[in-house]
Amino acid sequence: MIEIKDLVKTFDGFKALDGTNIVVPKGSVYGLVGPNGAGKSTVIRHILGIYKEDSGSVTIDGTPVWDNQSVKERCASIPDDWYYFPNATIKEMMHYYKGIYKNFSEERYEKLKEAFPIDEKKMIRHLSKGMQKQVAFWLALSTMPECLILDEPVDGLDPVMRRQVWSLMMSDVSERGTTVLVSSHNLRELEDVCDHVGIMDKGKVLIERDLNELQDNMVKLQVVFGADVTEVPKDIPVLHVSKLGRVFTLIMRMNAERAMEVLKPYSPMLVDAIPLTLEEIFIYELGGENYEVKDIVI
Amino acid sequence: MKSKTSLFNKTIFVSNIKRVWPFWGLLSFAAIIPSVFIAMEKIRGYGIFSIDPMDIKHMYYVFAAYGAPFIAFGSAMIAAMIVWNYLYFPKSVGFFHSIPISKTGLFVTQFASGLAIMLIPYLIGGAIFILTLLLIGGGFSMATFVCIGAVIADSFFFFSFATLIAHLTGHILALPALYLAFNFICIALENIINFVISNFVYGLVYDMSAKTGFLTPVYKLLSDVDVYTRYTEWNPNSYGGIELVEVRLDHYEWILIYAAVGVVFTIGSLMLYNKRKSEAAGDVISTKCLKPVILTVYVISVTCLLGMLLYYIFAEGVTYSKINVCMAILCFGVALTIGYYTGIMLLEKTVKVFKKKYLTGLAIGAVLTVAMILCVKFDAFRVERRVPKLGQVKSVDVLSINDVTLVAGRDDDLIRKTIDMHKYILENKDVVISRQKNYTDDNVYYGSLNLIYELKDGSKLSRYYPIVLNKNMDKEFLDKYRDFACDQDLIELILHGNDGYEISDLNYDIYWLQEDDHSYSDRFTPEESPDKIKKMCDAIRADLRAGLWTPGFSEEESVAHINIEYKKLDQKTSERAYYSYDYVYVEVKPSMVNTLKAISELKGVPYEQTEKEIKEYLDSFNEGNYISRGYDEDSGFMVEVYDITE
């Protein structure tokens, strides 16, 4: 549904996006992850029509986003720093949204009051950051979007509210087929909700895949070799190796069955496949891009 | 409130108006005050406010000519800051550009909001004012609608101008600064450059000019659009004594012209808005191609002003029209460097500007500055040496110090004489300038000549030369100057009241008679004392013919002065007569016996008594035997030396 092709964007000579390609299928929950400065927020601003691309295309359902009122009517966003009028109450912002979004549902707004128990007569600037985020969700979901773009959406929310918010979004996805694109550093949470993942770095999407496929494409094995094997043989393709006693932990870019076949000639005494978390996939995929955790001793 | 069109959003519009109600509310309150005042006056029965239709018409036109542009100029800037400030912060621009409204629709909505914010106080205040007038017996007239039209046109123009500025910048504080700068930059730059050049080019004098006034809208509207009024003669039966019989708004076409320009500005702003990048929020200038233009204007202004200041402090002085090239290069070079780098600091919002990439611009500026200085030094454009040819000149006016007319006319002889004098001054420029610097001799003669040529092509050429001459050293120059500067024929015409000249006032101060620490003074007008004016003028003419009075200067001490104001009819139409006004200033010397006799007769004292009083006055003035007069370098003052020993 959301398609970004060869997107390039430069700011004062600095190439923030360098041929970015993203496809977010309709009705999916797409997690856009990457290190700081990868270009995630820049991509999101293009999808929302805030930035105009230098080259490439950004479309939703085949229609370019830039200066397109009908496309924007179907999208809602929750940026990491949500904007509201300085002296507006929640109710006043609601009326504002209602006058702008054609599909705004006052009925939904009233229903969501139960999920977001905040007095709507309060001024938004008097609320805490977490409560302001809740109001952002409240209003965004009330616009009945077909497409929801989230940048660090649950940042500032307490654990209960986080769960509440994810639950609301998931029910929207399942009931209304809402397409969600979420950018976050909280990979543990993303893992629970996303079905597609794109990993970005230096303005490019390095990997974009169905999460299951991604997890299938990488395996973590705990291996015990025979007593004569003290190091991992060099011809075994590994992304990462660690050793604790005689137990080697290998990260390999292949599925579990293939990994077993590769190790068979070395007659390991023990091989145990453990599923990788999204966080581990993120770390080890980017490890090949010179992005790795450095052991810094202070 | 869901919008059905994409060119305007009612929700955003209403929200904009509601959010800033204190601003337009306060203005509306101020707009209501005149109505309240009028109503209270009526209730109290004072009747100060006139409901005569002509007076009401006058009031509307005065507001249209002077009130509307002034108010619009200020309120447009504030309205623009209110409606366009979302462009200057990443958070707000991200919000507004992500909501479902087209860029054009958002622009139109915001523009309409800003205009509405400006016009609501007029709507409220104006409606109440008209209602109040109707209630107290005043009525409607075309002038009401003219005033409304002027208010709308001025508001539209200034707001569109402010909107254009708003789209050139990305910083909220830069908006008012650029708005004020762009409103006055042309006239300011014109005067700055004139000021600098006039200090170095012999003959040029700085005079506040406004050739680019039409590029300064508030100046043009306030100075050109005016209210013509015609009153009857004194009528004791009418309100105020005189009756207004005609009133109209002149040069209102300028309001329409600027309104049309406002349309162009609006379209330009929309184009800029559609091209604008959201990431420009926070930049001082959001339109990159304008940065060099703004930097150039800023650098020129700073270089001229600061350079002049430094030159004045460190060089030998700028009033003598001889440029010290090395000092000028140094002073203006320093000013250029300061202007250039501070300009970049302001545009880039950083103090780290001393980088190689900016050196090219500085080098270009330095080369141009040196080139300009050398052009001035060697008069490359022949400005200093420009003397018109006889066939190019339509008429001349020559004024002395204090703007007194010395010679004026169109005949070829007079023009030739003026051109000869002009050339003579230029040929002896070094002599005159050297005298200006050094008042060391007594009996120094000083005056000035302001030569104004009206050329046949419609242009004017004006040159001003302070003339300082020493009677012992510059006899030839002195005689030539005295012969040229004293147009006895002209003064005869004026004093005799011939050839269209009419004396309008005559006043004099007698120094030898003191009353309450002031010189005795008197004044005559043609209506009250025509005979006294004639007496005085005849006496001065007699002294002029006898050579006892030389207009312009003399060695003797003055004992009185007479100021004769006159007017001359320039043009007459069926509606108006146009006069030019000037005056003859007579420094009365002890040798002007005819004039002193006339003064005595008017005072009713014998001439012998006057002579005695004058002698006592002059004796008390001189404490001893006068020796010399000169410039004391230590104190910096002119001093007179007397021998007070017995």
C-alpha cells in the first residue's frame, strides 16, 4: 500500500536518504528500525507529505503523497513530538481534527474515552508527556485512518498504557485492515506486533522482509564440538561467535536445517538452535555494516 | 465544519481568528473609542463634534489618506507573524503540512485569516462609528465608501507585502526585521549612498532625497495621497468662523496602484509557498537565491555608514571634499570586513564564519570598494567636473547660505554668467578648499553658492560650494564672486513689487535696542501696514543703488537685520494659484544710512539719536582696539584679539 522507490533526499549537501526502497503491504504492521541517524524520521516525513523528495517516488495505493489532500485524509500520524495549539484543550483539538479530517468519527472519539481516561476540558500543555501522547493516539485513531504512521509511538507511556495502545492498534488492523508503519528503537515490543520489518542504515534500507522470514533466515546455535576442536573452523560462515567454556554460540545467516548440515562434517557433540530476537537480528545484520557493540572499558 | 472545497478550510480559518481574539479585540476596543467620545459629547450637549456633511467627508478622507496606511503598515506585520509563524518551527510546519488540506488551500485560508484579523477592528469600530453618526444626525456619503475602500486596499497591500516577506524567511524574528528593512531599504540606501558621495565629491551636498520614494509604500502613501480643502472667507455665523466648501482626496490612484501590486505580491507568495521546503523552518532566509541579495544590501549599508564614521574619526575630516585614498581604503576596508562577516553570521546563525569559502565574497567586495574609491578620487564618472552647456539649460536658481535667492532666471546671459562662475569655482577648487580649512586671517569673507540648473530634458543639476575667501589674497575671485552673487536687478524687482513679486511679510530686529534681554523687533504685513513696508523697501533700494548695501556679505558689523518675505505667482489654474516663496535677508550695516533713517522714522526718534545709540552699541561690543581674528588651533575656536591697554 505504501511504496517508496529510490527515494533520495539531501539537506545542505548531506544525503539523508540515498535510494531508499520500502514496500509496506496493505493491512500489515511494518516496523522500520535502524540506528540513530539512519533516516527513519526522514522517511516518515516523506510519507506524511511534509518533505518533498529530491528524486524517487512516495506513493500510497499508487497515488503520490506530496500535496495530495485525498491521500492525507486517509492517513493519521503520531510523530515523536506531537504538535498542538498552545492554549487548546483536548476537546478544542478534537473539534479542529473533526473539521479537517473527513472521516473523523465522534462516536469513536467518545468510545475511546474509556481507553484514555483524561478530562477533555484540560489544556493539553498542562498534561504530562505521556498523557499528551495518549491524546495524540486518541485523536489519531478517531480519524478512522486507513494508514497509521507512528514515530516512537509508545515513548513516554507507562507499561499498562503501552499495552492498551498496541491492543487498540492491533484491533484496528484486524477489524479495519489499517496499515501501520511504526518506527521505534524498542525492538522487543515491535517483535510482538510487527509482521514486516525494514532495517535502515545510512539512508538505505538494508533488509526488508516478513518478520518470520527474517527470523528464519538467521539462526543462533549453541554448539559443543569435540575435544580436538578449540576454535570454530574457518570455513563455517558465521556472523558472530562467542565462547563460554566449551560451548560456542554461533550466529549464522541461514535457516536452522541448513546450519545443521554445515556443521555435520565437524561432528559436533551438541547442537541446539535458539530463535533470534529482532534485537539480535538488528545487531547482527548491522554488524556487517561496521555497526557493532564495542566493548568499552571505562 | 467539514470543508467541501480544497481551497479554503473553515475550521482552520475560525480557529485562527478565535485564537488571537485579544489582538483584534484590543484594536476593536481602540476603534470604538471615537464613537464613544462623540456620543458622550452629544449627550453632554457640548456639540464639539461637527455633523456638517463637509466636515464628516473631510474626516473620512483624512483617515483614508493618513490613518489607514499608517495603521495597515503596523497591523499587517503583526497579522503576518500570527498566521505564518507555523512555517518557522519544525513541529508546527510538520503538523500543518501533514493534515489533509492542499498547500494552496492552506495558503488561501491563512491569508484570509490574516486579512480578517486586520479588518475585524475596522468592521466593529467602523460600524459603530457610522451608527453613532446616524444617531446624532450625521449621514452617509460617498466619502464613507471611499474610506472603506482605502482601508481595504491599504490593508490588502501591506498584508500581502508582509506575507511575501514571511515567505522569504524561515525565522520568526527575521520577519519583522525584514519587513521594516524592505519597506524602507530603497529610500534608506539612496540616502546613505548620497550621504557618502556628497562628502567626497566637490559640489555635491547631502539633501534628504526620495527619488525611490515609490518603492517605500508607507512614505509614498502618506506623502502623496492628501486631502484638498477649500474654505470660505471668515463667516461669523458658521461653525468655527470659516466654512469648508470643498474637500476631495487627491492622488488616490496610488492606493489603487499599491493594491494592484498587492495582487502580484500575493501570487508571488503563493508560488514561494508551493516551492517552499518544510526543512527551511528556522533559517533566516528560506529562499536561497535571495541570500546573496540581502547580504549585498546589508554589506553596502554597513560599509557606507561605518566606513564614513571611521574615516571621519581617523582622517583629516570629510567636509573638504578631497578624499585621502589610503585612509579611505583602510576605513572602508575595515567597515566592509565587519559588515561582510556580521552579515554572514546573521544569515547562517553562527559565529563560525571565518572559513575559506567566504573569502571570495570578501575579495570581490574589497576590489569593488577600492575601485569606487579610486573612481571618486579621479572623478571617473565626471560628476564633480560636470558643468552643463548653455544649450542644455532651461533656467537657473542660485541660492546663498540660508537659501536666500541671489540670482534666478531663464535668459541666456544669466545662464552663461552662472556657467562661467561654476567653471571658475571648479578651476580654483584647491584655493577655496584650502581657505575652508584655515581661518587664520581677519576679514575673511565666507558665503556659499547653491547652483540649481533646470535642464531642458526635465532633469535638475544641483551643486553647492561653500566659498571662503580672504580679501587680501583672493581679490580676483572676490570681485568675480561679488559681481555674480549680487543680482541687484532681482532685488529691485522684489522690493518694488514688480513682475509678480509680492511682499507678504516684513520683520526686523534692532540690535542696539534691548528690551528684556532681547533685541527690539517689529513686524509689518501688507494688510495692516503697506505704507511702512513701502517706506522700508524704498530705503533699502536707495542703499542698494548707492552701493551702501551689498547683499551676501560685508566687512562691517551688523546692527540690525530685516527679513522681507515675498511670494511670486508660478502658475494659476481655474481652481488654484501656485506660489513660490522666498525671502530677502538684509544685514543692516552702520553705512546703510537710508535704511537706518527709515527705521528711526518708524520708531519715531530723530536719526541723530539712532546714530548715537548705534555708536554706543558698537563701542560696548568692542572692549578695546580690535587687532585680529583667527582660528586658535589649541582651543579649536575662532578668536578675536583686542588691545585693551590704555
